[in-house]
Amino acid sequence: MNASAVSVAAAVREGRIQAIDGVRQALQRIAATDKQVNAFTSVLADRALKRAAWVDAHPRRARMRLAGVPFAVKNLFDVAGLPTLAGSKIEREAAPAARDAVLVRRLESEGAVLVGALNMDEYAYGFSTENTHYGPTRNPHDPARISGGSSGGSAAAVAAGQVPLTLGSDTNGSIRVPASLCGTFGLKPTFGRLPRTGSYPFVASLDHLGPFARGAADLALAYDLMQGPDRDDPACAQRDIEPVSPLLERGAAGLRVAVLGGWFRTMALAEALAAVDAVAQALGTTRLVELPEAARARAAAFLITCAEGGALHLHDLRRRAHDFDPMTRDRFLANALVPAAWVVQAQRVRHWFARHVAQVFQTVDVLIAPATPCTAPTIGTEWLEINGQRLPARASMGLLTQPISCIGLPVATVPLWGMNPAAPQLPIGVQLIAAPWREDHCLRVAAALEAAGLCSAPVAALGSGA
């Protein structure tokens, strides 16, 4: 499905196509390509066709802003009638969800049609979606390579043209990393902006939910429709809906943009730096700023993740350690032993970092940085060399996203192409980072870069039925 969510919805609203025909096209594309990609763990054909027929017959169809748009969600979102897998073997035995997650319900209330659940790293603990239980999700632009994670299925489904819109989660980079490696647009909103009710947690103080799409307008529309308070998520901010779609036409005009230096350049390979430099040139900025102690902020995010993630799964680790992916199990076990004093210090660093970054945003509106240190490695890659250091490949995909996760800033990721001469067919993403609650700044810049032709998300050439 090459069409954008915005164009599909407009065609259905105006009666130029039927919702059920668009959903059938998406289901056919999934059938034609998913053996190569392995993005889906469940395809909900019957539910989707019934819902599409409901949209077509509904008297309010002409006002539904996502009328007939097929979408899919990372399998940590509750979907009525399915166990919420969270990428695990253990959760197969859980009772099916009684109702859909809040964000699923909000999208479907505007005419979107859920077609399935998507693969991920076990319990969202990873950056590659090389899932032991459900197989690796492969990068649609080169199936020998990783899709990124933990929302790898969500990014791959969009990149493969299976659906124009998906939802994922981002704790330490799990929207931004797969968006970068698969060549899609992605949005991690401000922490607390979108409710997480009906999703399986990983690290409650760091978890975010957000969309993937092939363009800024689709990201903005989905984001607008998912906003709003939710009393069942204590972390959800009690803020009014602040639509950003009407602001995209402003582009980057009037926004103060700077490039992040220091950690964000020393821990990136040439293709990542080339992407940032291309964005900076397009935006007409040469300003370079640094976030103080970004490496410590990344370490703080790691420790907080360790402590909360290990505690969450300790019961199952004691009873059913053999049912975890061995790599996930071993990290969770080590995490459960992290001293409390380390976690306390990590929280101090987190709050210190947030205060100092807030000062940076007094003179800057948008910061740009690589989303990943490199283009997608091949599946099974164990080590990378970055800045003269031999580093574990999977963990290092989050080198440049974790400092931002630590303080919950909003980030849009945009894809660029041809930055790696050795693999010009591979994309790489750039983070557009704004102050809390200024998703409009991120998305305005994303829209400007897309309009200028620098950033795009073409559908990968896979299978038949494209």
C-alpha cells in the first residue's frame, strides 16, 4: 500500500474508494510480503473486514479523519481477543485482552481499521527485533539486515508497504532506532503526552507510545487523534489536546535550529554524521551545541531501565527462567541485582541533566542529532567499532537515543538515503528534538525536510502485489 494515511482517509470520506477495498489491499500486501519481512505475529483479517464494512456504512464516515486507514500495533498493545504477547513466550498463556488499548480505540473511533499485531524484542528489551520465539523481523530494504527494535515489526510493516500507519513504544529508543534503520518517519512524544493504558509496560518511568508513518502529515494526524488525558494512566499529563497538523504548513520558518555535538558526533559513524550535516545544510544552520554529560545521562537511563525492568519480571524469572530468551533472561537477572544506591544516583543525574537541557532550549527550538550510529547491521552482528571502541552491536543502536529518553523529550525521526557509500540502498535517520510539549516544532521541521525532498520513506520492493 503506497498511499498515505491522509490520502486513503480522504478518498474514503469522499466516496472515491470503499474502506473495505483498502483493507483488502493491505491484507493482500501482508500476505505477499510477510514471509520475507516477518513483521506480523497476528493478522486480524475477519475483524478488519468487519470494521471496514462498518466504516463504509457509518453515517459519520464523511467526518472520520482516518476513515478506512489500515493500521497495526506492536504486540504489547492490548487487542481484544488476543493475549498481549509483548514479544514473549510466557505471555502466550495469558488471558486474551478484554478490550483494545486506549490508543487503538482512539484511532478506530476516527475510522482507522486495525489489521494485526506486530513483532518486537521480548518484553521490549532490545534494539534489533531478533526475537527468539517469533523469529527476527527483517529490514524490508535488505532482508539480511536487522529492522531495529524493539518496535521492529512496527517500522518494517510501514517500510514494506503493508500498512501506512503503525504504533510502537519507545523506552530507550525503540521508535527512533527502527525508524532510522527501516527508513520511516517516527514520533516519540513528550513523556506523559499519550496514555499508555492497555499496553504492556517495560520501564514505567521511561515508556512512551507513538506512531510510525511514511510522512510527517500522517505522523501529525495520528498524534493529534491520540492526544488527551486518561485517568487510568497516572503518568498521562492532564493537558488539553494541542493539534499540530494545522501548523505543518509553517515549516521551519522562525525556528532556531542547532546541531548536537560532543557525544552525538563522537559516537556516530560517517553515514550518520553525513545525514545530520545534510539536514543542517537544508535548514541553514551551522550552530553547534552540546548537552552536558550526555554520556552520564545515557548511563542513568541504562540503570533506571535495569532496576525497573528487572523488578517487573522477577517473579517469572524465579519460576520460569527457561521460558525467556536467554539473552533477555540473563540481563534481567543481572538487573535484579543492581544496588539501590546506583539507581538513586542515576535519578539524581537524570534530574540534573533535565535542568541543564532546559537551559539549552531557552535559545534553541530544535536540536538535530543522528538517530542511530550507523545504518542497519546484518542479522547476527555481535560487535561494532565506534570511535575506536569495540562495542556490543545490539545495545549500541541506542547510543544516541538514550540520553534523550532519560528526560522524556519529544523527538521526530526522519529518514535520509544514500549516506552510506558501501550500502546506498540503506536509510538512516536523524532525530529532531524539541523542548517538552513542543511536538509541533519537531513535526514542522520534519514536514519542511520532506517538502524539500531531503527526507522520504519509499516502500521497499518486496514480493508481489505492491
